Amino acid sequence: MQPTIFLVLGATGGTGRHFTARALADGHRVRALVRTPGKLAPHDRLDILQGSITDPIDVDALVTGVDQVVVMLGDKQAQQQATINTAFVRRLVPAMRRHGVKRFLYQAGGLSRPYGGRLSLPLWIIRNTLARSFIGQHRDNEAVMAYLATEASDLNWMVHRAGIFSDGSSKGVLRRSATKFSVATFRDCADYNYRLLDDAAAVHTADFSAYS
Ligand SMILES: NC(=O)c1ccc[n+]([C@@H]2O[C@H](COP(=O)([O-])OP(=O)(O)OC[C@H]3O[C@@H](n4cnc5c(N)ncnc54)[C@H](OP(=O)(O)O)[C@@H]3O)[C@@H](O)[C@H]2O)c1
């Protein structure tokens, strides 16, 4: 990958901190908007901006000079009340257009329904039983996917509908799949996201990832 400037949302989260560490280790620059800067170790190629996506932040300043935008955001409680990710993405995408930033990766969950698609019966049952407390997060992720599909086809967006279970070590290499779904580690999901950004065939997809 060419030296790249990533704007990372969710850099302090389960997936985001592995993604950020990987990008920095590979010589790239990361700009991160975080609520608590102390959660991130300083690095000379890491630019930390303090703020919340629910603040009236200057989205133009956020995307200026950036090559790629990676969103790995989640706040289960806040998303129970409002689609905060969608509201933020709706502000971010026009700013990306204004600054010529085309590539956008959004991590949703495997239990979030892709736009125009449906969940298999087993996943639908899990979503509405065991994972019922995440319903706000799924609704928000689904609203983001609908927005991208219907109002942002000019961007090279891609959605990873991840399945995550633990923060353990790597269990293998995840590959994109329309049908197979693995319960993976945060590290493997982050590595997958990192590779997906370079996969032209992934543009305008909202697939699962599965261990090969
Ligand atoms: N965890 C899972 O089991 C799982 C499974 C499948 C899919 N997913 C999906 O993957 C995505 C990311 O999940 P994750 O588990 O990697 O993340 P996570 O560990 O839940 O962390 C969420 C990240 O979002 C940040 N964030 C939340 N609200 C914010 C706000 N208002 N302003 C700025 N930053 C904010 C958090 O910052 P703070 O550090 O300040 O809290 C944190 O960095 C979500 O869409 C989720 O649905 C998760």
C-alpha cells in the first residue's frame, strides 16, 4: 500500500486500536477523532483530535488531506436512543466529496441486515434473542448501509459485516464472503479491514468475513 493518511473513527475500540497499530507499524499516518485521547499511546505519525461524533465538529477539518476513511464506531447505549453513526456519516460523506476523498470503510455487524438483503433464519433468531440488546446498534448500522447504497454511490465505500467474539490472538486470515460468517477476533477483523481497503472488488459490497 502507498503511504496513506487514514482518518480512523473508533481508534480506541476493539477493532480500531488494532487497525491503528497496524497502519502505524506499516508506516502510514493516522488521524483519529477520539473522546479520550489518553486511551491512545502517542506516536509521531498519529494525530489525535479530541471530540465526539455527536459534537458539532468541523468535518471538513477532519477529512482535509486524508486518503481513506475507516469507521469502526460503536456505542451500544447511545445507539439504543438514536442513530448517531448515521447522523455522523451523513455529515462526513458530503465533506469527503468536498475534499475529493473517495474510499470509505464502515464496520457493521454480521447481525445487521444489508440494504436490500435479508438475514438467514439462524442469524435473524440470534439477533432477536441472544443479541437483542444490540438492536439499536444494528438499526444504526442498517441506516448507514441504506444511506451509502442510495445516496453515496459516487464514493468507493465498502461495509464489513463483522462477527467478533474475543480480543484474543489471531485465529487465521479472514476472507470476504457473501454467505459464510466467522466469529473472529478483533485483531483479525482489523487486519481484514486493512486489506479490504485495497480490494477493488469489495467496493459497494456489504459482505461477511470468514476464516479461509
Ligand atoms: N464487538 C463486537 O462483538 C462486534 C461484533 C460484530 C460487529 N461489531 C461492529 O463493529 C463496529 C465496531 O465495533 P467494535 O466492537 O470494534 O468497537 P468498540 O470496542 O465497541 O469501540 C467503539 C469505538 O467507538 C468509539 N465511539 C463510540 N461513540 C463515540 C462517539 N460518540 N464519538 C467518538 N467515538 C465514539 C469508542 O470510543 P471510546 O473509547 O471513547 O468509547 C470506541 O473507540 C460496530 O459497528 C459494531 O456493531 C462489533
